[in-house]
Amino acid sequence: ITFEDYPGRTEEFQPESTWFERLHAVKIPAFALGPKKFIGGGLTRAALRGATYVASENLEARAHDAANVSKQGGLTYFYIAEVDHAGHGYGVGSDKWVKNLEKADRAIGIM
């Protein structure tokens, strides 16, 4: 995910245009929302390049930001790191995963 040991540039690993780049080329807004630590990371450059990256450190702020940018139309990708990490670390369906999914549902429901 970090591409730390990858000998080349991430863009060489995944050279195809992303959907975000394609949308940008035809002037359609595209946003990716996630934690600040992923800005410039390997996976972000490989999969999300072309999007305007909006960094929010907590889930509630990210949900609020997603609601705001989605009003501009186009595509909004809202990465819910808390659910993803709990699923990878503890398993989908685990207590920790369910708690984070419920928290995400509440944050999204507020918007």
C-alpha cells in the first residue's frame, strides 16, 4: 500500500488513467476524502490521482466534508478508514468492525 520498496514510480506500476483523471480531463469535479496521512502515499497516487484530495482526521469531519463537496456534482470518494482498518485488523463482522460501521452510519446519517 505504501509502495516503500517499489523500485519505480507508482504511476509506472499503475499507468492507466484513473477515473478521477478522466473526469478531470472533461471538467467534471472529482474528490477523494480520507486521512491526511494518505496524501501523497503510494496507493493514493496509484488509485486516486486526479481527484482533489480533502483530508479530514476524524470520521465526523470527513462525513461533513463529503456532504459539502458532493454538492458540487461529479464524483466523491469517501474513504472510511476506521471501518476498513477494523475489517483488516479484526475481521469483517468482528465487534470492533461493527462498532466502527455503526459509528460511520451515524456520521453519514447526520448529513
